[in-house]
Amino acid sequence: MKVTVVGAGNVGATCANVLVHRDFLQEVVLLDIKEGTAEGKALDTWQQAPIDYYSTKITGVTNDYAKTANSDVVVITSGLPRKPGMSRDDLISTNANIVKSVTENINKFSPNAIIIVVSNPLDVMTYCAFLTAKKDSSKVFGMAGILDTARYRAFLADEIGCSPKDIQAILMGGHGDTMVPLPRYTTVAGIPVTELVAADKLEAIIQRTKVGGGEIVNLLGTSAWYAPGAAAAQMVEAILKDEKRIFPCCAWLTGEYGLKDIYLGVPVVLGKNGIEKIIELKLDAEEKELLTTSAQHVKEVMDVLDNMKVTA
């Protein structure tokens, strides 16, 4: 089994590092456009192998997609962060052109690969990759919900004073301020979270989760990478081990939840065929309204991309 991670920045390098530590792949290829970056990080990670005891080979390359040929899964982390003075539309245009180019190269050398998108703005970049790849939507999807859910679970673990391992939760909607946490579907070792956390504290945790990425940017001056990289790696493992894991992922909806022709975070079953099933929860009226609002926000951004005709 072979996996390529495109983009050797913090998120991509972390994803590759986590994957080799899981030690179930034959090879991980780390690719970047900046000369020496992927090679250096791959070499450093390979030198870690005798210490941390894994055998998965990691190779770094500069823009040589031939070395990525016949990858089973490709993780796209490429793209620029939003800079001061840069409008949302500027960011969409710049990163869409990058994601389009990457996806075209993936199609050329690994036509059967499953594509996981991590680049931001997440929902619209996943849409961009889907339009470019021209393959079934079960093979092109985005990583957001696992990260957002992990933040929510971590905050709850602190509040309750328990292991984050014991918290199960689901979040839906777009990756950003309009995400939809679902306390009704949150449990702690099978116990409803509402029995362990007061309503006001739970609401505060939900609000903190919604701006979880921004909190880290404010502290570090740049985006998070450990949790995002690990989240993408978890998706890769679920697919290639055919684990049938249930995760919230950015998936293409064709009528589920009353929504159509949109990429949005929903619970799915991940296995060897990519997204094998989209799970439809029985949302109450308030939850449905929140999801619809989130979908409208995402659709507006998707329309911006459509109007740019980047993928035409």
C-alpha cells in the first residue's frame, strides 16, 4: 500500500509522520514545490524509524509526481494561509488553482487513488478537487469533522476530568463558525454528556470549539498542525485497513438531509471504497435549522468558486 501526501508544510509533514508510525504501509511519498523541503523532512522522519521502531519507507520529492505513481490514497494539504489584507475570494482563487493543479497530477499518475482534501477553505477546496478529478464523489472528500470533533472532545475531557478516549461525539456542517455540534449525540462512556456537564458550560465549550482553529492561530501566529495531520492520517488508515469507521467527513450530498449538490460535514462510513455510506441522523427542528444555515454559508463560497470558472 502506498500513500502520497502533497504539501510538506506542518500539516502534511505531521500526517506523513503519523502514518509511518502506524507502520502498516509499504511507502509514504511526501511531495512539495519548495526544493529540499519534502526531502529533508522525509529524511528526518526516516532517521526516526530505528528509534520509534517502524518499517514504512518515506520518500521526499520536489514536484516529481512520477514518484507518486500508483498511490492508493493521496492527501492534499497544499495551499497558502490567508495573509493580512487578503480577501476570502483571493484565498479561494489562489488555493483553488493550486488544488486543481495537484488534482490533475494525481489523476495522471494515480487515476484510481482516493483523494482526501485538507486544504482551506476546506469545503470549497474539496469541491474544487471533485470537479477536477471527475471521479465518483465517494473517492473525493475532505477532512474537517474529525478535527472539529477532536477539539470538542478534548475540551469536554478537561471539563469533566476524564480521558478523551471515553468521549464520543459528532459534529456536522461546514468547517468554521457555522459548524453544528450535536450535544444530543455526545456521550461519555455511554453516559449522555448533559448528565455530566451543566448547560451553560456545555454551550461555552461548543462556542470554543467553533473558533478552535482561531484560538491556536492567536497563540502561535499560524494554523494548527498536530491534530489536523493526525486526523487526516486516521482517515487514511480507516480506508486502507477497510475498518468501516464512522467519522464526520466533508462529503458530497445528493439529497441527504434535504441538501443537494454541496460538500458538507456529515457522518459517513469509511472503508476500502472511500465513503461507503452517508449516515442520516434524525435531527430535530433546531439542529436541522443550524445545518441548513451552515449549508447556505458553504454554498455561497462554492458559488464564488463556480463564478471564477477555475475548474471549467
